[in-house]
Amino acid sequence: MIVVDKITMDEYKTKTMVAMFKALGAEKKPLVVLPTVDSYVVKSCANIPGAKTCLYNTINVYDILNADTFITTVAAVKMLEEVYA
């Protein structure tokens, strides 16, 4: 599980997401959990094989177990604690 301050993008760039995953050491099957819908992040991850995005309230056990790396934000962790704790 990797927790970052925030995940935001200004444009649709798959190359930027691939660089972020590489910097975090999460090149293979990352699961990105977001606190709110960010279409730039979702669409940038869509072309990366094995990468998946979801919101904190739509995450399920299969997605967590199927992913090699769980990447989330501090805000999403707080919301996950409220929903699932």
C-alpha cells in the first residue's frame, strides 16, 4: 500500500501515469483509489495494461487482491476508514 498526498493531472497523458507508477515502484497491476472522480487520472490509467482506478466507496475485495500495488491518497484513506472501519 502506497499513500501519497494527492494524485492530480492537468491533461490526459498516459505517459505521465506510467512515469508516476515507475517512480513509486508500481509498474505491474496498480490499483489507484481516489477520493473523488478525476477524469484525467481515470482516462490516463485506462490505456495502461493491468492498471485500474476506483473510488473509495466502490472498491471491492477482488480489486484489492487482484492488484499488486494499492496506491491511494491521504484523503481517500480517511474516507476508507469512515466507510469500512
